[in-house]
Amino acid sequence: MPEPSSGLVPLQAFLLLAALLFCIGVWGLINSRNAVRVLMSIELMLNAVNINLMAFSSYIDGDLIRGQVFAVFVITVAAAEAAVGLAILLSLYRNRVTVDMERFNLLRW
Amino acid sequence: MTIANSTELICFLILGAVVVLGSLGVVLLANIVYSAFLLGGVFMAVAGLYLLLNASFVAAAQVLVYVGAVNVLILFAIMLVNKREDLKPIEGLALRRLLSGGVCLGLLALLIRVALTTPWAVPGPAAIGVGATERIGEHLFTDYLLPFELASVLLLMAMIGAIVLARRDVLEADVGTGDAVNQVLVEKPQTPLLIDKSTS
């Protein structure tokens, strides 16, 4: 039985996929005008980091899989972040009656 | 436990295409509802990638937490703030997009270079395979016990914080002193925050 570390898919393929996903997330984070889409972009970036952690855990740390433990913690923090972020978004919407990121400029100078 | 190499490669290519195209759709589509559903597809594809990496527990956690909770939460938020609004055009939007695209492409090039030129220590020790869930449990209750407990405290704080932030009405009296309070919003001072209970 071939181990996945000697399989056809190299570690670099996972790293490249995660890099692409992360960059798409960064672009969306900067350019989205809808606040909900900004939160979605953050989730994309967190998933990219998780893919990296899991790939390293499987290919380099296959015995002690510490990367998987870290991925579980990242998923936990992402869930908390999504809940608080959406609550902040709701209270922003109540004050400003918009989700346009360009109009959340109270702290701008 | 491992599947044949060519099958693994085909699965990786399909899942990778779904992840990349789906995330592009999340960022670029005009309709936010389509974006939310595509985001669910991306999360499922990432869970499939975890299965390819022999991590069934984290794949299940990904499906439960991301698709089952975060995506549903985002859909609820879209439903609650669903107002058709025409976004005002801002000057220099195209230039801004081009600049940020350039920055992102540069970051991507840097990451690709790092991924390809670093001599990774592969192959590492043999993968643990089906025993991964037990090993995660051992980690969580021995050497990662403190972060595990902190994560539970964090979840409690996030829950209370989300409730406090999203709550609609405010208290009539200060909880500590019992004095009457009426906080006004800095943004909209003309709007009374207190709900008038005498009329209802």
C-alpha cells in the first residue's frame, strides 16, 4: 500500500493551491464593498491556512499530526470570529442602514 | 486506507478546481446569495482535500462547523441585512482594483517561490492513517490541554459578545446603580434607543 507521502500528489501542489486561495481571499478582502463578502473572504483565507497546516501535518509530521490539532483550533477560532463579526455587522447595519464598506468611515481622518 | 495514486491525483485536481473557481465566484459574483452558496461548496471541497490527506476527523469538523454553522450564519446575516441599495460609484475604483490585484499577484509569486524552492523534509515519518482521531484526542488532553480549555473560554466569550452586540433593545436602568439611563447613538442622536413600553 503506497503511503500518501510517496503518492503522485506532491506537497507543493497543496501549498500552491493554498497560496492561490489565500491570495483570492486577500483580494476579496480589499476590494469587496459588501461587508458580508468581507467576512466570506476572511473565511477563505482561514481555509487556505488550514489546507497548509493539514498538508504539512500529513507529509512532514505524519506520526504526531500536530498540524491537525492546530487546524481544529483554527476552526474553533474561525467559528467564534464569524459569530462576533456578524453581530458587529448587524449592529453597524442598525446604525448606518447600509452594508457598504465605503460608508463605514467614522474613524477616518 | 490509501487509494490508488491516479485516483488520488484526479480527486486532487477536481477538488482544487472547485476550490479555486468557487472562491473566485465568492469574490467576484455580484449577487451575494450566490456567493454564500458557492462558499459552502468551497468548504465542502476543502473537506474533501482533508480526506485526501488522511484526516477524517478534521474533515468532519470542517463540514459540521463551516458548512453547518458558519455558512448558515452568513446566510442569516444576508437575510437580515438584505436591502437593495445602489452603491455610489467611487473615483479611482479601477486603479484601486488594479493596484490591489498587483499586490496580491506579488504575494502569490512570493508564496509560490517559497513553496517551490524550500527543501521540504519529505518524506517524513509514515502517516498514522486511521489512528489520527485517537492521536488528536491524546494531543488535546495532554500537551494541548491549556489551548483546548482556552478555546472553550473563547467560545463562551464569543457567544456572550455576539448576543450583547446583536441585541436590539437596551436596559432602562443601569444594572449596577439602578439609575435611569438612556444611551444615545453618536451617529443618530435623534433616534431614541429605549423602546417605549407604555404604548404597547
